[in-house]
Amino acid sequence: MIATWKPDSTGVLRLPSGRLVRGRGLRHPLPDGPEPEFALYLLGRQPPAVSWESRWVRWPDFWLPSDRAAFHAALREALTRAESERVEIACGGGHGRTGTALACLAVLDGVPSGDAVRYVREHYGPRAVETPWQRRFVARFPEGAAAG
């Protein structure tokens, strides 16, 4: 059986392919319901240990990923795993870094990069992707993904 999120659960984004990914802020309690099976954490310092498999990409608050190649690889893994697993993407507040990553994930799933911020704001949260450089990063994704 495929383990996935309920489409109407808090923070769940449906990608064009139908895959479901949950975004959230780590400063908030874990939502009710099943735990993630895989998580991608976007923080300036290493997150605390969790009981599910996770990957950390260093990403200071309000900025961009420190290692863009590692970020791109982690997103590809998250997208692949979301076919059959509960995948979560999270940062501190669940808006800027999480929204930016969800927008980049949407690009990998077929949303044109120029439409990805609007897509995520409409389907995930209106505050997603907080800064002008995060919006620019999404608009240039994935071309600039391997740059340091």
C-alpha cells in the first residue's frame, strides 16, 4: 500500500503529478496524523534527530541554500520518494525556505519556473517564498541549481 498524506491535511501541497508533499514550520508542533517517512529540513544549523529518515540542507533563514547542488539532489530525492511515501519539507516558520523549496519542487514536477511561486502561494500558503532573492532563485530554477 502506498503511504501518502491526506490531500486536505494541513500544509499538504498537491503537485501537478498528483504527488502530495507536506510543508511545515518546525517551530510549530507536529500536526496530528501520521508522521513523515522522509523529511527534508532547511535550516541554518543541523536539526534535532527525528524518528523518521531525514536529510538536512544548510539554509540560513531568509536566504538561499548554502550548497545548491546538495539542495537540488535532496529535492529530486524528495520528489521521487513522494510517489509512494509521506514526504515533508520544513524550515523554521514553514513559509520562506519551505515555500521556496516547494516552488522548486513544483518546477521539477512540471510547473514553469515563472509560475511556480504563484502555484505554491495558491495551493500551499499565501506567504510562501518570502524574499526577492528567493523568488529570483525559483524563477531561475533549475538552471542555477548546481551553482555554489
